[in-house]
Amino acid sequence: MANWDVTVDEAKQRVYLKLGSGLSVEEQAAASDACIDAAKRLDDGFDLINDMRTFEPTSEEALQEVERGKRGLAENGMGAAVRVVAESTVTQMQFDRAGEDAEDYELAKAESVEEAEKLLDKRREQASQ
């Protein structure tokens, strides 16, 4: 079983990405592919919640796949992302740096998925006013 998961809520126009610990390059590539495929199913301006509470530092090759995933999401119209922060500060910094120049979408951090959902719901509400 993979140590990651991607689900899509088409009604909310939201992608949920959960990254676990010890992802291989192949697993990170598969997670990035799944995110990009999900992005193609949604309208421009969709949101992403990235639950990376158990994500751990990874190899440089796997970080290149993280960067590819970030670029793919941005190129397919992602409007905002909220990262549910990793327990490890090193991990968080490593993930933040990978492909940061591709992040032309709104980015926030939260302590839980529930907090991330509230932030994105509030953003949508303000945008519709």
C-alpha cells in the first residue's frame, strides 16, 4: 500500500493530498501524477489541502518530483493551497523550497485538515462577495 493518498471533492473543487513518511522516488512521482490528474478534472481556481503531518525528509530525487507536482498543479489552474504542517521543521523547510518559484497561487499553513478547510472556505466566501 502506498504511503500517500489523493482524493478529489468535485463539489468543493478541492484536492486532498496526504503524504506519509518514507516515500520513495517512485511513490512521490505517483503522488505527483495523481495530483496533476486530479487538477485536470477541476475548474481553474481549485484548492488543495496538503496533509503532510507525517511527511519526513526525503531524497533530492524525490524532491524533484515534489517540484514537478507543484508545477503541474500551478499550470493546471490551482488557486490556493493550504499545507497542514509537518512535525519536522527540517521537512517543512525542505518541502517549501522544492519548486517554490512555481507557486503562483495563494499559500497558507494550518495545524489540521479542519483548519485548512475553514481557511479555504473563508477564502471562497470572500471571493464571492
